[in-house]
Amino acid sequence: MLASRDVRSLKPDQLDALREVANIGAGHAATALSTMTGQSIMIKVPTITIARLDEVPGHVVTNPEDAVAVVLLQMLGDLTGRSLLVFPEQTACRLAEMMLQRPRGSSPAIAMLEESALKECGNILSGAYLNALADFMHLMLLPSPPTLAVDMASAVLSSAFLQFGDGRDVVFCVESEFQMRDDGQALRGYFLLLPDNGSLQKILHAINLA
């Protein structure tokens, strides 16, 4: 069994394989977001970080007390674990406005309608990343219906909320920036993949590490 320190010491070509999967997923996510919002959206080449669960808040926000919106999905099928799509609260509000075809600034907070829009958005965007991973590994991967949490980053990204395990669990963190061609705005989000140990071994085997 590989320790988390081994996972975090991947060779450049192994990281490149994971980065290519993330790039394909981000491209599919940008296309899906363009279709959902009716706006032309580009994606910057995403960055991928491998971290422990207790280190994740520091990668996502500067201040762990900053509010974030998190869409959580269970992974079922040949790979199991969890995936999260994380946006700073202001970014989440803007995404909800775009999903609801509302003008910029019209949704200063996340109410019931915005929650529904964010769940739909998170479900489709997370699905784009998960489909890219499933295609890369030639496996079946089925996401559960999404759940949404809005709170301080330190709270919603804690292992207590995830009920996943301790802080040593491995997280693949993909930072993606969506660029709106219409107004030049950039929206940054984070896709987090938290495979259980058996699925982690499968992912590592797929990049010739196991």
C-alpha cells in the first residue's frame, strides 16, 4: 500500500498524465458552462496539486474563515470516494446569476433559487471532470445526486463535514479558471477528488505508479 508521502512525490510524467486528465475535464466543463449560460467561456490550463485533506483550505482560500460554496458528490461504480466543486461565495453568486440568466450583481446572497442553480451547475461541471477520469481509466464512474453547503472554508472542507476520514487522506485538487469572453471576467473554482484507498490504487496503477 502506498503512503500519502509517496503519492505526493509523483514523477513529472505521472503528474503530466494527471494534468492532461484535468485539462480534458476542465475543457468539457467550460463547454458545458457555455451551453448552460449562453456565454462564450474559455478555460486556462488548470493546475493540479496533491495534498492532505487538512491542507485543502489553504489551497482554496487565503483566509480559512472566508465563505465558500461546495457541491459534494459521492462517486459510485468502479471508482468510489467523493468529489467536491468549491467556489468562493462571490464566485458562486455570479455563477448562479449566469445560470438563472440574471444581470450581474442581482444575486448578492445564495438563497433557495441560487442553491438549486448551483447544484445543477456543480453536478454538470463535476461530471465533466469525472467523465474525463473515467475515460482515461476505461472504467465506469457514476456520481450521486449533488448536495450543497455554504459556510466558512475551514468548516465545509473539514473531515467532519466530509465524513471521509482523517486529515492524512489524499486529495487531488484541480484549480481551474473560467474566462468569460463577453465581459472579460474570470471565475476561479476548485475540483477536489477524494478517492478511497482502493480507488486511489487504481488511479496510481493507471499512471504506472502502483
